[in-house]
Amino acid sequence: MQNTIKCYMCDRNAISYEHVPPKNLFPEQKDVEEDYRKDLITVPSCEIHNSSKSDDDEFLMVSIAGIFGNNSIGYLHKFTKVNRAIKRTSNRLLDKAFKKRNHYYLERDNKFLEIIWGTPDHKRLINCFEHIAYGLHCHHLKKRFKGEVKILLGYLHNEDESNHAFVQFLKDRAAIDLKDLPIYGANQDIFYYQFTAPDEHGIYMVHMRFYGGIDIYASFLPEDKPKPFNLAIELMKVCDETIFTLGDKEYRVINANKSEKLLRNLPEDS
Ligand SMILES: [Zn+2]
């Protein structure tokens, strides 16, 4: 590789290419009939950002393949490759993916399903999706992103019920912005993405969908743009209850601090 090509995450020279999202999220042909590894996306990567990745890739695969809300391919992937990986490492992977037993909620068709088998390692999940967001930015917009990235895990809800309303509000809001935008990805049953145009603050977003049911949103605030004053967030800091409206729907968000934490991508227990 020419040494003039830069890493998708930093200013170092790239030494190799890596897949975004990780290749292991896409089922192998020996496990499924169809080829779900067509034209996978790769980005140039430096030594540091490449070598730290394989552990995280496996963590991500165990965390999101085969959970409630996935399409049948996601399930199949879970029962083949993911389970092989779990067996191979004698459940260490599961321990890593789920830090402690707790109650979390997954959303499917506007119903909340309680997960009883543990709490995902929230911080690490955010980190994994942040890398994917940087990778897609580099691939799609042909330049490395410099600035602040925020991740919203649209499929994960914690015990605080007010978060459900807040996440739902953000998702419904995003759905309006994304409705008519083109969808990219050669294996859309496994993964696709959409980019919005910058808004009046210069902020734009990528929506990532995995296995037909897992939605992740990453917003990009470029470093040369001033941080916008967000009235909704400021209100939530001081009010016990904030009501957002979107069309004829109303969203009641109680307990501002926790929702604010969610927006800043902080896990509850940190
Ligand atoms: Zn790098």
C-alpha cells in the first residue's frame, strides 16, 4: 500500500485495509445458501487501529447476532458461526459481551421484550459502532471525519422507562429525516446504511441497520462547527418531565438526568 494513504480513524499512514462493518457479521456461505459477503466495504487502516480490532469484532458479533428483533438470517448466523465462536472460547466471549446480569429491553414492533440473560457492555458496544461510523464516513464521503461522533443504540433500552419514550422520539424523528434517502449496502438483509445531509448546524447522521432489525444512529458534529444549543436537551436538564411532540404523537420523558446520559452515550453505571 502507498504510504500516502491515511488511516480511516487517525493521521497515521495506513498499512492495510479492514472491513466496516466487520466481516464476521456477514454469514459465511458454508452456513447459508446465499452469498452474503458480496462487495463488503473496506477502509484503509493504520497498524494501531487494525490490530486492536479483532477482539472487538468478535465481541460485536456475539453481542448483536441472534438477538430478538433480528431477521431469520441473523438467527441463523447466531446458531452457526456465533455459537462456534462461543464454544471455541468456552463462553469467555459471552462473559465479555455481558458484564452483569440485569434487565434490559429490546424493542420489536413497538413492543418491549425484556432480556433476562444479562447487560451488554454498553461502553464497548458504543466504541465498536463508533469505529463503524468512522469507517462508513471514510468510505461514503471519501474523507476521514474530524469532530465529535455520538452513537444512539436504537435497539437497546435500559430499565428506566422514560428512556423508552426518549429513544422512541429520537428514532421516529430520524425515520422522518431518513424516509426518502437512498439505502446503501450490497447485502441489505445483513447490513445497510443511509446518510443524511448536514442540517442547519452542520450536523449529519448515518443510520446503520443490521439483520433487518437492529438500528444504530451516529451523528457527526464536525470540529469546525460550533456546538448547537439544543433546547430540548437544556429543558430536560431542568425539568422533571419534558414532552416532545412529533406530528400527532406525544413523548413523555421523565427523569431528565438519565436520558441526558443516554444522549451522551454514557452507561448507567459509570
Ligand atoms: Zn489509525
